[in-house]
Amino acid sequence: MNLTISGHHLEVTPALRSYVTQKLDRVIRHFDQVVDVKVLLTVEKQKEKEKRQRAECNIHVKGNDMFAESAHEDLYAAVDDLVDKLDRQVVRHKDRMQDHHHATAKRAM
């Protein structure tokens, strides 16, 4: 799995990098066929005087690409929300990939 963590208008510290990696392990635990993960952490200045912290993630898995984003006042909270969204998408994708059709019981004659 290729993991890319980049920052836009902020420096990605080792603590932030390890936090994102630790949280993404939950997604990988549910679905091990993850090929590529790209995380973008952004600090935006809105017209209001409040800064918005955004986290975006693209995940390429076998057979599908997934995208999620989250915005919050705290970057760590935005990462938590982002991982929750990604986890739901990955579990739903895994559920769709599984074969739910069972073979019918043969009739006894």
C-alpha cells in the first residue's frame, strides 16, 4: 500500500503523520486490498475570522476509487471524521464485493 500525506498551507509534523497513519490502520484492518491512499491536510482562511481545518482522502482499492473529506475547527477532529466516513465506504464496498448468493439445496428424491 502506498500512503501519501501532504499538507497545504501547513507543515505535516511527525506527530500529525503518525496520528493519520494510526487512524488509517482501522480502514486497512477492514479491507486489506487497499492499493493507494492519498491524504491532503489543508488550513483555509475563510472570510470569517475563524480558520477551517480540512482533511481529504482518496483511496484506490481493487475495483473502486473512494473519496471523502471533512472540515472542522480542529485538524485532529477533522481526521477522525474523515476516517469514520472512509471506514463506512470501505465496509460497504467490501459487503458489495462479497458473494451473497448461496447455492440452493438439492431436492431429495
